[in-house]
Amino acid sequence: MEPEISNQSLLFLVVFVLIPLSLSYFYQLGLNKNIIWSSLRGTVQLFAIGYLLTYLFELPAIIGIPFMISIMLTVAAFHARKKGKGLPNVLLYIFIGLLVIEVSVLGLWLIFDMVAFTPSEVIPMSGMVIGNSMVAMGLALERMKNEFKENNGRLLAALSLGAKPSVASKLIVQKTLNAALIPNVDQLKTIGLVQLPGMMTGLILGGVAPVTAIKYQLVISISIFSSVSLSAMFITLAMYRYFFNEQGQLVDSEEEIRSEA
Amino acid sequence: MFRFEQVSRYPLKKMDFQIEKKEKVILFGPSGSGKSTILFLFNRLHNPTEGTIYFEGQNVKEYPFTELRKRVGLVLQEPNLFPGTVLDNIKYGPSLFGEWKEEDGELLMGYVQLPSTYLNRDVEQLSGGEKQRVSLARTLANQPEVLLLDEPTSALDYRTAEDIEEVLEQLINQHELTMIMVTHDMRQARRLGSRGLFITEGEVMEDGKLPDMLDSPASQALKEFLEE
């Protein structure tokens, strides 16, 4: 028998939403609207995607997979762009980065016969790779902006000693990559010990044998690990130079002065 | 050595002045008058919005910025040391140009009167004064012809500031450097400077010999500034 949650049971999820909602109400956190909106939005999105996936899974792979992956890439790129607000061409860089990573990972899965080219396998797994890469790019962009602000003095010192922007920003690039990769490294270290990863849990709940589920989990975990590393590295190396101009001057400090004017 | 021709950049307004080799120039004036901006213009950490700056008769824009900055060293108000050891910091500049020699470490420590045992010390373990000395040594490691100093002792206590002043005085005289320094400390200006540029509201209000211009200020603005 296929395990299934009844619609009535699902309705009781409202209780889980009421808990943070009452906390927000009593402590006046001002999150009420946000909690209700995100819960409703999440529910609608998931049902919509459920129906869409059912439809896509029935389509020929060659149509369903590229269609869904294009949607995922576009949504992910627009979402990650918010963290890089103000940086030129950031949307394009994010989109290209995600596209190259997704195509490479998918290519390797297919070449080494880890995943079958069917929508039911490729779409959920690609979603995990794209989603995690999107988060990594967003984190890297946010961190990089902060690091440039916080290390303004050190950057000026390095530039004033004759360093080119690529050398002066080495420290920033290192710190950014570290910050973007550490959560992922930690997650990989404790995988299966602290929490059973989502995909494996899903497969086990769906009736798949744990060892088979683990194999899929390994494929996705390692793929995510490498795509997250690549995403953070790609976006950091692509964007750091926009903090400088061609004369090796910090663009940020120039803007500050202009805004004072 | 340096010539400013009609140079402006907020908050500076059309500046014209010249600085000769080996001069010891003090830039002083009220906060926000543009003194640090002038310093940053010398080594092209900023560009003027109008006008031209000449270094050794040549527009600064014609120099590769890395070469100009090597020749025109800057010490900032905060030491802004890089993570790592003292040695990592002082070899930073010369290593960029493939000019670092191991024996220079001891020599540079000597210049800023720190023991050479400090070379392998983590910069996090240093006091404020020691950090500023390392910052100075890091700039000197590039063997600059001009030393730009942006209030290098303002973040230090009086005693430590005096020690750094002494180091600076010796270094500038010994190496015959051209010095351009921003300071709010008129005692320091008298001690280290030979010429003063009083900057107010983005303009050079007075340009004269030190300490004479402080003893008998020509303008009312300078009088008022000194009385504050």
C-alpha cells in the first residue's frame, strides 16, 4: 500500500502554524502577516507544483525535463539576484552559473548511469541542486558585500601598497567562500547522524529499502556539495571585480563620497 | 615633485599648489574640509573630478597605478593590518613586485624600533602602538619616495603617539623622504612639518612655513581654528 496522508489529517497542520502565530501575537513580533502569507503561499505552491509534476511526469522526458528546469533556473536566478542588488549583470551571472552547474551535474549523472533520464528522477534531483546552488550564491553575494564594507580599511591598505584588485581582494574572496561553504561542509559531516536527509526520508516513507534510499541520498548529497562549492566560487570570482574600477580604486568609497556631495 | 592644477573633487574646490622633493608638509584644518581626500588623490586611490595632478612632471594618470602607489606610500589612521604575522604584513608590498629579501625583515623592524623577534608574532597579539609601527614598516618596505600619513597617531594614546612621532621624525630625516601628513595635533605639526597647508571648506586658506604660520596666523579663519 502506498503511504498517504488524508486531506483531513493535512488540515490539522493549521495547529503547527498557530504555534508561531500565537508566539508572534503575544510577543508582538510583527510577523503575523508574514506567517499567514508564507504558510498559505507555501501550501498553494506545493499543491500547484504537485499537479504540475503529475502532468510533467507524463510528458516525454525531452520536453518535460527542459521545461521544468528552465522554470527552476529562472525562479532561482531572480531570487538569488535580490542578495546581489546593485551589482551589475548579477542576474545574468547567476543564471549562467546555475545553468552551467545544472547541465554539468545532470551530464555526469547520466554518463555514470546514476540517474535515469526520466522526469520523475531528474526534476526533483535537479531541483535540489538548483535550490541549494541558489542559496549558496545568495549567501556568497550577501557575505561578499558585507566583507567589502567591513574590510574597507584593509582593502585601501592593500591597494595603497600596489596590489591589483585581484590580489587586494584575496582575503575577502577567501572569507566569502568559507562562509558560503561551511554550512554545507558541516551538513555533510553530520549527515545521517543528526538528521536523516530529506530525500532519503522521502524515499523510505515511499516504501523504498533504506540501502537503496541511501544510494540516492549519496548521489544527491555529493552532487549538492560540489555544485554549492562551484556556485559560491563562480559568483564570488565573477562579481568581486565590480567593487573596483579600472584604476584599482574601490567603487564603494567613490559612491560614498558622491552621496555626501 | 607634486603639482595640483585646478584639482577638484568633493569636498575640494579647484586646488592649486605644488610640493617639492623632501618637503615635510602638514595638511590641517577642520574635520570634513577634504584633507584625507587630498592624500588619496596623491596616490590615485581617488581621481579628481576636474583638474590634473602631476608627479615628477607627469600626469599621475599616465603611471600604472601599482607603480605610483609603490612610490607614493600611504599610512592610514588605523593600522589595518592583514591577518597573519608581522612578517606576512611587511613583505606584502615588496612581494607584489618580486622584490622581497629575507634580510629586509630585520632592517624594517629596526626602522620602526621593534625587536626582530616580532617578525613571527601574530598581529592580533600586538598593542595599538605596535600595530601602527608595523603598518609604517609595511609601507616603508616598498621603499617609497613620498610618505603620505593620514593622522597616523590619532587612534593612539599620548605617550604611544609621541613614540611613533619620534620614529617618523628619524625615518623621514634619515631617508630624506617627502612627507605629506594630515594631522589635527598642532604640536605634532610643529615637530614634524616644515610647511603647512591650512585647508578649510575644500580650499587652501593659508600656505606657509611651520611653525611661523601657527605663531602668527595671517587669516581670521586660521586664528579661530587655532583657538578652538
